[in-house]
Amino acid sequence: MRWRGVVTDGVYMVGGPDISNVGDAASFIVDFNGELIMIDSGTGFKPQIIESNIHELGFDPHNISTLILTHCHFDHIGGAPYFREKYGCRILTHEIDSVAIERGDYIKTAAKWHNVKLEPLEIDEKLTGESAFMPFNGDGLHWLHTPGHTPGSICLYTDRGGRRILFGQDMHGPVKKYYRSDVNQWEKSMEMLLGLEADILCEGHYGIFEPKDKVVRYIKRCLRIQSRREAVNHPPDGWYRLTD
């Protein structure tokens, strides 16, 4: 993943392994008429770099009203305390994964994989059910419960300028028992995401996919690889690679 900055109008990538820290999952900022929504926050090893990237794009992090955590894993949530303590944003995630986050669960948050201790983190708002629209300053984000990688994984999407932007953090997996993954749920979630017909996919570890046909090919490739039980491995540099 390379520094992209602007993904499309009002959508920006501000964190990731080649942007902020090698262990970070991707972080995004969505601008809703001056109200900023942050999606995931990296490991928290170098949150100042994400913060600096936000400034370089011309935004004030004080305008981040909400930080949405797509699931409970450390590489997505570790920076959340930094941004809430410094900028006062509220933190949202699905109620199912909120349990592991609020307990600082060493295993379920994948903190063990990163060999770090994760302090319990209070969640300000717990999403319930299967889907809803979250309004933000005249616009908003749709969220969908997409279990599989973790029981409380969510994906988000918004429509801008006639194009649908999908935030599919870790939609590829991995699907592992120690993550409480469920391959049948994961397959159903992936099929549901295919049905969204997204024009742009912002993925948590593999970058930006566009246009629509590349999004479809990526999701179908994930399904094909998982069906061969070759979903994901973890090379020494901490980055994820799909094997084919």
C-alpha cells in the first residue's frame, strides 16, 4: 500500500503500513461538510504520524467527531485512546466486538500476535443489529454487520458523486479459530458485499481497488482462495499477503 492521500472527493487514507507504521491497518478520514469521521486508528505505535497526515491534508483533527472501529483487532484499535484523549472524539464499534475491547482481551483483540498489552478501552456507542444509517452533518455512512473474520466485524459504505465507496477492513480475513472466525458467516458476508456493487473498495491491508470490476475481482479472489484453504499467511515483516 502506498500513500494515496485523496481516495476520492471527501475520502482520505491517513494511515497504513507504508504511511504510518508497518503494523498499522489502514485508517481513513471521511469529510462530511466539515465534520470528520475516522475509520480505524492503527496500532497506536505512531499515532502522531497519522495525526500529521491529517494536518497535511488540510484538516484539523479536532474536527474528528467520531472514530469507528471496524472490529476488535489491535492493528485497528490501538490508536483509539490517543485520538479520544487528545481530540475528544467518541468511539463506536459493534456491540459483539466491544466486549473484547472493553476487557482488553489479550487473545481476542490479537494483542498477543503483536506481543503487546492492550489496556481496556471504553466504547462510547455500541452498534446493535445488522445494519443502519449513521447521519453526519447532512450526509452519513451506512454500516453493515459482516461477521466472519471476527463475530462483530462491520463494513461501511457511502455514496458520493454517483459512486459507492466501501470500507471493507479485513474483509479478506484471515479466517482463524483463535480470532473466533466463522468461515460460513464470512462467505455470507462476502457475498453480501458483492451485492453492494461498490465502485471503490478501501481495504484494511491491501490498499484501494477501483473501478467496480476490480472490486468484484478482489472479493471473488478472496472467496476462491479461502475455498482452497490458502486464505492468508503472515510474512516476517508483519504484512499480510494473499497466496494464490
